[in-house]
Amino acid sequence: MLAIQGLKCVYDTGSRGWAIELALKGEGEEAVRRFDVDGPEDAEMLIEAFDESTASSFDPATGEIVFAYEYATLDDEGEDEDENDDEDAEVAEDDEDEVAEDEGEKVKA
């Protein structure tokens, strides 16, 4: 696997088509690989994926490009949401009790 150092969108006037160039580095090797894409939108999508990734690599044996991302753990956020859900449930129950009391008063009157 070679680390991707950068991407560049290229319009090849000879073949009249769009391509993406990868600047690669790894194991004492530096290389540039060019891949045809369907258009500038596809090239832009790949460049955005590269920019947003925390690590990216290219496997010369398979031709596979891999973008890796780091995300916040959901466990920590999930606990906060559970606490808020409990509080919301308590408020909803209090509101239901008040409505029930108001309806009870109306029946009595």
C-alpha cells in the first residue's frame, strides 16, 4: 500500500477526457498514477473524499483506493441522548398528569 499525498483533477486534451492523478509515496518510492473518470463531478467527489479522510492509500496490486475516516465514538454521545430522553419522558408525564387533572375538574363541574 502506498500513501496518497495528493490528488489532482486533469483534463487530458489528447484523449479528450477527465482524469484524476494520485501523488503516491511509500517504501522509498514516489509515483504518480492517472485514472480516467467520467467527468469533473466524479473527480470533485474523489478530491472531497480525500480532503475529508484522515488517511488514504492506494494498493498497486489491486488498483484499489482506500479513504479512511475517524469518527467520534457513539457510546459517549448515546449516553447524553439517553439522559435527555429520560428528562423528556418525565416532562411529558408531568404534562399528561396536568391534562388529566384539568379534565377531572371539568367533569366535576
